[in-house]
Amino acid sequence: MPEPKTPAETVPPMAPPETVAAKGPAQATAKAPAPVAAAPDAAAATPPPAAAAEAAPEPAPEAPPAWQPAKRNRVAIAVTALIALAAIIAVLAAWHLPPFARGTSTDNAYVRGRTTVIAPQVSGYVSEVLVRDYEMVRPGQILARIDDRPYRARVEQARANLAAALANLANSSQARASRSANLRGQLAGVVSAKAQLQRSRADMARAADLSSDGSISLRERDQTRAALAQAEAQLGQASATADIGREDIKTVDVGRGGLQAQVDAARAQLDAALIDLDHTVIRAPEGGRLGEVGVRLGQYVTNGTQLMAVVPPDRWIIANFKEAQTAGVMPGQGVRFTVDALDGAAFTGHVLDLAPAAGSEFSVIKPDNGTGNFIKIPQRIGVRIAIDPGQRLADRLRPGMSVEVALAGSQ
């Protein structure tokens, strides 16, 4: 059995003075015990332990501590405010809202240039490549060569065909001269036949007069008449021969036209063969910088095979503005643009002209808005912008670079 506790051990401890003080002066006064007069005999005045325990007041329950706000950290408040301000500024700048509105501007813009594709006009094996990637070339500089031996043979063959055609034409000239001489002889025969006919007619007239008075026999008269008929026939034969001579000359003339055409064709074939021979040497059509050289030594190439590309130094900007942004765009208007590839380097220029139609009008498949549901989509109008000369880093602009364009008066 546990030992019974004494009355002193069962008495709860007294509340600390701080707790009593916290209850207020009125409560402390109410609960304070009344003063007791001092007894002459201290031992007799002290009550027994049980009575003291009964007379002691019960302690009040401990009150919870009052809530107090934490002390404010001014540094944390300042950092939070700065972060919030930076976030707001970033959102405004990203969406180009005031005060960061850019006015009439677009990032749908690119550097443009004339990219010329180099391709051969004849087929053959590449015998020599004289340039490298990204090399600067001059107008007319030799870039590559194609094996020209087959084309030299064709040139010689064309020259031989031309010589044969010229010989045939010369033979035609000689034939015409011969036919002309024959015609002159035939015409002389006609004259002779006419003279013979005239004499026969005179003989016939005399024979007729003589036969009437019996001076000549009938036999002689018949012979004279036969000679007249023979002279008439000879004249007709001579005239027909002369006509044949004339037709022969016409035949030679007609054949000469065909032979002249053959000469012209042979000369054209020779010219074509010389052109093909010249095309075996591939030259730069204009000055500029080469792209990647795709042709290799010994490669077989055909007409139109892309060998390389040359980019002349001409540069300009094509900016595709929304149609609602082009109301105030005028030729000559100032432009400011930045280039992404050059770490945002700024350049200036001016508007040259606007496209004659929206970009959708030049597409292969044009939209048909006549049927079905319709959603209005803003169209883009191309604006060509010239780059002002004499600017630093302008020679580093390359076709295809992305730029951001802002018209004059925009930020």
C-alpha cells in the first residue's frame, strides 16, 4: 500500500507573484486575505496543519500568454516589393504594353538577297574544281570545268558538215553556169532554125511560081515543100530545147536555195557546238560570295544540276506587317531594325515600296472563304526596306537573318 501523503504534500503550490500581478489590482485586492492581528503567543496562534490547508485559498488557473505580431523585417519587405515590380515590368515589356509599346513594328522580317544557283548547261564529267566553300569570286571567274573532248569532236564534225554544205553550194553554182551556157547554145539553135525556116519558105514560094509554068517538075516542088515542113519542125524542136534549158536553170536555182539552207544549218550546228564547248567552262555570272560547293572532281553532271550558289553583295529587308499596320506606311519613310544574329545590333533604312498584294495571293493554294464557317485572319503585306549605306556591321548581314523592324517614330 502506498504511504498516505501528509497534508503539506497535498496542498497545491501558490501561484507566482507575476501571475497575481497580471490579474489586475482589483482582482488581487479581492483575493488577498484579511490581515490578522498578531498574537502574543505565536505557537498558540498557529493553526494546525489541517485547518491551515482548509483556510488557504485555491490558486487561480494560469492565463495563456497574449498574442503579439512578429517584428517586421524591412529588408524582406523591400526585396519582395522589388521582385513584384520587376515581374510587372517584365510582363509589360514582353507584351509590349505601355510604356513599352513599340508602335508600328514587327518581328516577321528577314534579310533578303539575290542567291544565284550555278548549274551547267551541258552534261559530262567534272575535270576540274577551282573554288572552295564561301570564297569571294569575281564576275566571269572560272569556277569549274567539264571534260571538253566530246564537245571538241562535235565542233570538228560541225565544221566538216559546213565544209560539205559549202562544197555542194559551190557545185550548184557551177551547175547553174553550165545550164546557162547550154541555154545560150539552145537559143542559138532557135535562131538558126528560124533562119532555115525563112529560107525554106522563100524556096517554096519560088518553087510554086516555077511549077505553075512548068519550069520545074512536081517532084522538085514536093521536095521544096518537105524542106519547108522540116524547117518548121526544126524551129519547134529548137524552141522546146531552149525551154528545157530555162527549166534546168530554174531547177538549179531551186536546188541552190536548198543547198544554201543546208549551209545555214551546218553553220548553226557549228555555232551550237562552239557554244556547248564554251559551256564546259563554268564561270561566275556576277561577283559575290559562294555558298557550299557541292560539285566534286570526277562527278558526272547533267543540265541543271545544282553545283553551287553565289550570293551578290546586294541586301535588303522584307518586313511582313499586318494589314492594319500598313495604313501609314509610305515610300521613303525611315525605318530602324535590329538583327538577332548580330546580338541585337541596330541599323537604319527606309521604305522602298509595298507589295502589290497580300502574301496569301501568291500562295499556290489560295483560301476559299465562300463556303463554311469564316474566321477573320489578319493578312500580311510585304514591305521592302532599303538599308542605308555606310553602317558598321552592314557587311555582315546575310540573306535569311531574322530582324525586328520598327517604323520611324516607334520605339
